[in-house]
Amino acid sequence: MPLICIVYFLQYIDKTSISYASVTGIIQDTNLHGNQFNWVASIFFFGQLAFEFPTIRLIQLFPLAKYVAVNVTIWGAILASLAACKSYSSLLACRFLLGAAEAAIVPAWVVFTSQWYHETNNPFASIIFLFLGLLTALIGISFWFIMPDSPEFAGFLTAEEKTLHIERIRGKEQGIGNRTFKWDQFREALTDPMTWLYAFWIFAANIPNSIATSFGNILVKGMGYTSKESLLLVTPLGAYEIVALVGGTWIAMKTEQRLYACIAVHIPAIIGAILMATTNKVPALVGYYLSGGIPIGWTTILGLRASNVAGSTKKVTVSVIGTIAYTIGNIISPQTFQARDVPRYLPAKISIVILYFLITCDLVLMRLLFVRRNRLRVDEKNARGAAWKVEENHEFLDLTDLENRESRYAL
């Protein structure tokens, strides 16, 4: 888990490195003008989108940890190469390839967690890319040697511990994976309403994502602060994210109500979006920080997909659809910050208010559907009484969550 967390952290900070570089000289050093920086930010997600469909199959064909290790190492090398970019076209090329290399991460993480758990010339801009890129490549190489492809190949577990682990995850009703691509599971993923509720949240929540990634420093600078001040003033956003994530997770664990906890943390983010759109200076900055509660929805969606989506092919398909939604949302995101709207970017801020409200409603719909499905399964089992028979070892038959009537959805 620490290794997975480190790579996920690097993926996030590597994407935001372009924001740090935006106020430390990269725009001037590469002669960007108009909305060209927007496209430098967006094209990363074109690369990610282009590689999502091949990733579905490659994740199943190759040893999972080794496949991820290669991708992470390549992405680190590409990120380091951004330090040598001197033109708009070279930035576009590197950012596209960077997105392609990172495409496997989120789908792979869903598989990993479901296997193991219940549930430019400017020196400063160049240093950012070099440091993060080389660090990422180093972690990628480490991933090859440390991370097992599945519990079956975990060298740190004895044979007895592997058996105990299999028994421990039996209650999850999802087995430990299957490398066969099943078209019936693929079709079920496409027709299950939950797939699209997940995807809508991911798509809509990532349209405002540029306030924390590529446009974070520019947005804070537009509130009336200097470039150096913006580098410092974006930091509390991350601090609030930690508080919201840890606090929201603690509430979810205590109440066993993930979605209610997530909805509760979304409400301050909606208030923050309104403050950003309607105020200036300090109140707007406070609103910017409050928007940091939205990422708990992302972790909630990842957790729900790991817990509630069963069937190896269905799980990967739902994950990839979500990642496609993520990339499309992030492609759109920088384009909402048009040069003509400098410095307040009011149209983008208004769209953020609307989107935060819609994704909160989406969470409510998810919970209603889960509750209904659980209730129908209990009623079905009660109605059949003694006639209800459970197939032995059905947990390891690679059934989907809709096929396995013994499974219950986490809320």
C-alpha cells in the first residue's frame, strides 16, 4: 500500500508540475501566447484517452505489477524530458506522451486494491520537471522488484498466509481476478446504470480540476497576489484536502456510510465555489481552499468500484470508462479558463458552482440505487426461504455483482 500511495502521489504532483512552471517562467521561455498554455494542459489527457482502450487488454495480458512498473518508469523519463522543451510543439509532444504513459495507473490501482483489501530556460521550471521525473522513474523501477502481480505471487507471504488471505477476501464475493476477457461482462458494464453514475461524477468533477492543477497558481495570482506569493498560497489547498480526506474517511468508517460522509464534505466545497465566483482577495482565497473537499468524492468512487463492481472484465471495463470520463473532463477543464476572461475567470467559476452541485446530486442517486438493489436481494432471498441454495465456492467463480445474488453493495 505505501508503494501504491507513493505512485498515486507522484501521478498527482507530476500533473500539477505544469502549474508551478506556469508562474516560474515556462510561458515566457517557450513563447506561449493566447490559449496555448490551455492546450499544453489539455493535451496530457488526449494522450491518456488514446491509450485507455489498449490498457484494458494489456492489464489482463501482462503481469500487472511489471506492466505498471514499465509505465511508471517511462512516464518519469518523459516528465524529466520536459525540462529540455523550448517550444510550444515540444511541450505538446511531451505532455501527450506523458498522458499515454500514465493511462494505466487508475485501472491498475482498482485491480490491485480489489485483490488485496476488503474494501524550459528558467532554472526553477526545469528543476521541477527533472526532480519529479527522475523521482518517478526511480519509483517505477522499484515497483518492478517490490510489487507482486497478485497475492498468489507475493514472496512476503507464506503458503499458509496466502490461504488465509484467500479465505479473508472470500466475503468480498469477488475472488482474486481472472485474465480471460469476457464479452458478457463487458456488455453488462455498458448497460449497468451504476457505470454511468460513476462516470458522470468523474467527468463533471474533473472539469473544475484545473483550479488545483494547471491553473491553480494562475488563478491565485489573479486574485491579486504575486507569482512568488501564489506558490505559497496554493499550499493550504493541499492541507485542507488532507483534513477533508482524513476527516471524511474517519466519519465514513465510524458511521459505515461512505456516501453520506462524502456528500457532507461536498457541501463546504459548493460554498467555496460560490465564494470564488462572487468575492475577491481573501474571501475568494478561502473559497479556493474549501474546494479541496471535492477529492474525497474521487476516493469514494474508487472505493465503491473496488467494493461494488465484481467480475474481472466488468471491473476493468468500468474502471477504464471512468478513466475515459476523467480524461475528457480534464481535456475540457483548461479550456474553461479562456484568456479573454483574465484575471477573474468568472465564467469558469460559475461553471464550477453548477458542477459541484450536480456531482453531489449524483452521489445521492448512487446511494438510492444501491439501497434499492440490496433491498431487492434481501426480499428475493426471504421469499424463497429454504429453497435458496448457494453454490459452493461461488465467490471464486468470477461472477459480476449483478450475477452474484449473495453480494451486497457497500453504501
